[in-house]
Amino acid sequence: MTQRRKLLKVLGAAGVTGLAGCAGGSSGGSGSTSTETAADDTATATATPTETDTPTPTQTEVPYNDGRLTFYMSPSEPQQLMEAQYQPVKSLFEEELGVPARLQYAAGYSAALQSLASGTGDVGETGPFAAALGVANDRCEIILQRYGYGSWTYSSVVVTQEDSDVESLTDLEGERVAFADRLSASGALYPLYMMKQAGLAIGDLPTDTGSADFTPQFSSHAEAFAALERGQVAAAGVGKFITLDDNRELRDGFRYVETEDGIPRAPVIVSPELSDDEQQAVTETLLEASESMYLGEDGEADTDDDLWFSDVREASNETYQPVVEVANELGITTELLDG
């Protein structure tokens, strides 16, 4: 509740329309693409009445809403790969928390947030922008920030093919541009911010696609960059990480048009339906995990199934205030979660 009050104060001063805080009851949301259905989170028994007693209901709390912990993975990479990457996380939860755990591949950021809000999901990894909106609409709480590639921050880029005629962002007027998920910080929010700063009209993006100076298409980081590789778009607005080769260098045949650095790296979020004790148990489990948690299903370092991040630290809503400020600049509201 303390974090919620702080965020209310911060966002109230910032002036984001519709932003309302993090902790507390869920707003639920409609239209989740998850195929899972919510289980009852309590079991109710009624005492047998006597001549002197009235019926008294008693409730038995079911841990993690349905007796198991569900971890939502954001669709930043192919499902099979992400399941291999997060197997040690699943095993760690089962060992440390004493409940069954499962991995769920989300259809998108919004689907993951809706599931956490309703209690069908318990823990998730998502992008900074999605988390900030989720916090503001009572769909999640931020517990941790992740560390990867030597930094607690990362970059967003607008990238094009090396032989492209696109020399500056203004050259994208009238062109088709690929983006990641509409709720992605590095794959939508920051690229649109850069384009607006350059003088391009972005209309009501990332919500309404009909009034911009260019034609946008939204998918995922991987698919947006693949569309650029196939020559289907003039440029892609994505996280810099998706453009790099195994040596952490820009892949051959491409060049950056614009870059925005300093975005706080993605958080780990939890359902607001979890109790304080459950949230704390999840937080401590991840904070105290050994290096093996980051090595993927094969347990070997420097292989394809390593997690992209290598450490976590406690985080609060204020950690992602820079993202909120960019959302303010673009006039984005929490209505985007239901778009």
C-alpha cells in the first residue's frame, strides 16, 4: 500500500490521465487472451448451527490463488526457447515455496497483465512501459528490476537496412514502420517518442493507427526486426538487443537511424491478488537465487538457453518514473491496456 500511495502522488503531479496506483484490488479487465480460467481462491465451510450458535463461515486460503504458482513469460522470444530459459526459475519456485509451478507463454503484455490482475497469474516478466501502465491500473505490482549485459538500463533504436535511403527519422514520412508490442517501452513507446521529437506526426499512436505520418505495424521485437530483414518495412522501432549478433554488435547489413539510451531494464511483477507474505516470498526467492537460476535448462553458461539477465534487485514504482514521463509526453492513458 505504501508504494501505491507514492505512485499516486508521483503520477498526480505528472498528470497522466487515468493513472491510479499499483497495490490493492485488481480491476480485472476484459478480453484476456489467456486460455486459463480463474480458480476459486477460497474454500468455504459452514459451521453446523446449534440452538445457541448462528452459522459462521470459515475460509481456508489457497496459496497463490489456486494452489500453484503461475509465471507469465512475455513473448519476446519463441515459446520453446523461453520455456527452456525459465525452467530453473520454475524449479526454484517449487523448491523454495513448496507449491507446484508452471510457465505460461503470454499472448502479449496486455494478456499477461490481465491474468495477473484477475489472479489467474501470480508472477510475470514484462517490459517497463507495460508494468508502469499495469501499476497505474491496479493490474500488477513491481517487485524487482533485472540486470543484463552490464547495465541496469538499456536502449531503444530505430533501425533500417544499411543501403536504405532513410538517413533521418523525417525520411520515414509515408513509409511503413514496424514496432514491437504496443505496450513495449523500447519497441513502441520510445521509438514513437523519438519520431515525435523529430517532427513527425504520430497521431494517437500507439492506440490509433490511422492519423500518423507513416504506417505502423505492431507485433514483437523479433517479428518487427524480421519484417525489416525481409524488406517489408522501411525501418523498425525495437529494443537494441534484438539487433545485435553474438558479439553484441549490430548485425551486418543494418544501421541505426536514432537511439535512446537509459531506459530502466525490465521488471519482475506480481499479482495484486497475492498476499503480502506471498509477494515477499517470491521476492526473496528470486533475490537469493544462485547463479544456476540464470543458466537455463541445460545448466551450462554461455549457451542458447541462458536468461538474458544475470541479476535482480528490489525495485519500486519510482524506478520506472522515466518511462511514465515519456508516456505523459505522448498523452498515453491506461485505456491502452484494453485497446
